[in-house]
Amino acid sequence: MHQSIPQAAGPSGALDTTRRFVRVTGERAQGFVEFDFAIGEPELFIELILDHAAFDDFCRHNQVEILPSPGRAAGAADDWDWRLADATHTRFR
């Protein structure tokens, strides 16, 4: 299944920094929301964690566009399909 991602660049190819994107990627105990935040390009993002109230304020303040949550097909992971949040479940030597 392919989901369409909004194009943030204008016709000239310039980055539109007025567009802000959020993609919820998970929830943690005690009401924390894990999400990706991007400015201008949905594909270039940082991973953040906030409690629900702070998340709502963050989204309202930044006037974000909510993107669909990522879906992972079984067996589709590769070396590049890794998130910082995955490190919480990995034991490093």
C-alpha cells in the first residue's frame, strides 16, 4: 500500500518553511506521545516525545499538518528502516 505524502516544495522547488508536519509513531506509558516533526519536507524529520497536553499545544502552536502513521509491512525492514526509538529495545555491546 502506497500512501501519498504532501509535496512541501513550491513550483520553483523552493522549500516552504511555513508548512509543518507531524506523524504520530507511538504512545508510551504515563501518556507520552512519540512523533516525528518536520518543517518544509515531510521526509526530513526529528523524533520527539511529549506528554499529551504538551503535544496538543505543540501541534496548535506550529499549525501542523497531521500525516498518516507509518505502517510496517512484515519482513519489509532493511538496514535503513531504523528509528532512534528502536534503540530502547536493542542491547548494544
